[in-house]
Amino acid sequence: MYNILISDPLNQEGIEPLLKAKDVKVDIETGLKPEKLQQVISDYHALLVRSQTQVSADIINAGNNLKVIGRAGVGVDNIDLKAATQKGIMVLNAPEGNTISAAEHTFAMMMAVARNIPQAYKSLVGGEWNRKAFQGAELNRKVIGIIGLGRIGAEVAKRAKVFNMKVIAYDPFLTKERAAKLGIEKGELDEVIAAADFITVHTPLTQETKHLLNSEKLNKMKDGVRIINCARGGIINEDDLYDAIKDGKVAGAAIDVFENEPAVGHPLLTLPQVIATPHLGASTAEAQKNVAVDVSEGILKVLHDQPFRNIVNYPPIPSDMMKKLTPYFGLCEKMGEMAIQLVKEKPDEITISYSGELMDLETTPLTRGILKGVLSYYLSTKVNFINAAFMAKQHDIAYTVEKKPYHQSFTSLITLHVKTGNHERVIAGTLIEGYGPRIIRVGDYNIDISPEGHLLFVHHHDRPGLIGRVGSILGEHDVNIATMQVGRKSAGGQAIMMLSVDKKIEKDVISHLEKIDDIISVQEIDL
């Protein structure tokens, strides 16, 4: 008999799979204090939560019988994933259950902002009958720009086509084949925002997408554009959006999510052109039922050792294997992150080679770590060690793994080769005793640098004084150099320098460096 604790209010129909299972006993106790939950958790094999229960490391470590923690929703910020992984407890979520609700809410918000429905309603209940004040715009034959074409973005595209809208989308992983299959147009970000009458965002919030739509991008949009955000607060720079609406550049905005919530008293809410809801994208009875059903079924599969999906953390592996692989996990993920930042494009092919001691180990976890690093840069928390291979396949990224028995210089070596339509990059990494993870080769150049923090990669011609000029410019902009590595094949030929610096480098500093004679390219890497 498996004991399951549900500690947050959940849709009753959604937990029916658990209630009907013959070998499961379900206790529903909501509002437990943390100390009480810590006391009782050892009695349970599974814990099912939503967002109220904070599943801390103390609670997880007290769960001596816990096999799985289920989150009825997408985010798992309230669960200590590191502690769960170390304890051998699987954490699963339900990322698909709210797709339709979020897509429908996006469309509802778009129609409402196009026709001024909330404003007209407020006027009418206030005793006015003012038809002229609320003239709106049709969706028919308008261009909708969708930024981010994952599950929700694709559902919005389907609905837009039914409304006879022209759909143009930007997504770094959108292929021409998938766009053609959906009957939409693929474009670069600036092309999409310049063409669209309505713009809706559906990307995760990452370092790349934070303030993705700012004053620069807003100025490139059509006059009278309308903007919708039902994805994540922070994708749009809210101060810049406020100014663009006040200036008349943006005709209206529909906002469900804010950078800081609750957003009561937000300046955007003072503008009559703005409509807003308090983060209701997934707030439908159907969505709440769906996420509860998904996570309930997942818990049952885990308990019965059946195939399952949507595991957020990495599952337990044999202890002897874990001891050998664990030191490489961080290196592999950082190599993936570095590679994708160097090529700056969607990879078409990835080749991973393991040499030396890694030859005889099960390297699948390391491969998934590399894929996670490559994909997470654009897809954020959607990617984990379990679903990385699936996500790569979903985004048409082919990858192969090679094994080589030894390497002449290193006990073990991992080589990552990434090919895109326009670029190729090769990165090699290893562990060096006493120093930890190291990147020891980029392309044809040997270096030795720790894959962490803020890095600056400079491709240049080997000329006297060039390194000093780079250092001087960084110093003039208050950028402190922590370490520097230089690699070259021959004196006076092409070379690279890799610098680790103490802070993120501003774009104007990069531009300044790129103007130096004999510098071929400059790229910032954040790890």
C-alpha cells in the first residue's frame, strides 16, 4: 500500500486517478505548518502539492519513504530540487495541462484590447452611453507577430488563422519545415515586430528574453501596434512600454503578467489604453483539472515503476556510477552553454566525443547535461536532464555520441562539436585535479580556462600590443580582468584570447573592441 499526501487544495476530479487506485491511500491535509509536515512526511511515499506548500530541504530529508513529489502545475520554485535529487526523490510537474487555457486567455485579451471591451464596460456601468469613445479594430486580415512558438504560441497561431489573420513568428528553434506545417511565416525578431499589428509573447523568461521588448524594439514597431503578454513578466520592459503608450506609438496593451507581482498600483494600470488581469492564464477549471490529472497519473507510474515523463530533476542512478559521473555534470552543462553562445544560432548537428576513462562509463547523463546546456540558453527551465534529448528531437537538433579508448594528453576528455547553417564550433573540456572543470580547447586553439562567470572571447590576428589595447579599453570602462588565456597556431597568424572578467560587459564596450584593427570578432559568454 502506497501512502500519498496532498497538502494543497486541488481539483477533486483531477485527483480521481489516485482516489480510485486500489493500492493507494490518499490523505488530504491542506494548510500544514512546515514543522508539522516535516514530522509526518516520513509516513508517505508521495507528496502532491501546488504552490502553497514550500517543500524545503528539511522536509525532503525527513521523507525517508518518499519516492516522488508531484507539482500540479509548471513552476517548481517551491520545491528544493537539489535536495530532492540528492535524496533520490523524483520531482515531476504538469507543463502541458494549462496550454489551452493560456492560449485562450491570450486570444481573449487580444480581442478585448482590440475592441476596448473593459473600458466600454466600465463606462457603461458608470452611467455613460458613449459609442464614439470606444471604436476598436478588427482582427480580420491583420498581422499577428508571435514571439516564441512553443506549445502555447502554436495554439495561439492556430486560433489566429481561424480569424483570418496573417501569422508571422519568431523562435530561435523554429524551422522552416515546422512553420510550413503550421501554415505560418517564419521571421527574425526585428522582421516580426516591424510587420505585426498585434504582438504576443510566449517565451520563457531567460537572460536572453529579459526586457526583450524594450524602447529600441518598440520604436521598430508599427505605429498603433497592440501588445499582449500572457507569458512571463519581465519579457517586456514595462517602463519603456508605458512611455510608448503615452507617446502614442503603442495603441494598447493587454497584460496578464508583471515583472513584480502583485502589481497593484502599477503605473501601466493608470493608462486607459491598458487592460490587465491578475495572472489568470492558467486559471480555468479545466486547466486545474488537467494539471492535477497529469501529475496524479505521473505519480502512479513512478510508484509502480512504469514509464513516466515530465520529471523535473534527474532520477537516481547507481551510487558507484554517480561517484564517477558527478564531477563531470557541471563541466558538460557549461560546455553546452558556451557552445550555443559562440555559434548564436540554432544547432543543426551536435557531435559529442568521450575519451579515456569515460569510454567505459554510461555517459547518457553527461550527454543530456550537454544538451541541457545548449537548449536551456533559449528554453530556460523547460529543459532538464531527463527531457533534454526529447527537446532536442522536438526542435530538430540531431546529435551523435562517439567513444574513443584513450587520449594522449588527458585521463579523460569531452569534445563537443556544434554545427549550424553558418558556423561550426569545437570545444573540448576535462577535469584537472586540483583545478576542477577546465575548457582546454576552442576550435584549433589550446587554452586553459574555468567555465564560469563572465567570459570574453576575442578572435584576432597575432600582433604586438593588441592584448594591451584590449586591456586598456576594458580598464577605461571599469571592467576588471580576472584571468586571461591566449592561444595561437603560429606567430603573426590568427589567434584567440579568452578573458574572465568580474562583471557583465556592456554592448558599447564590445563595439569599441570590435573597432580595433586586427580584431576579427568579439563575443561575450555568460556561464
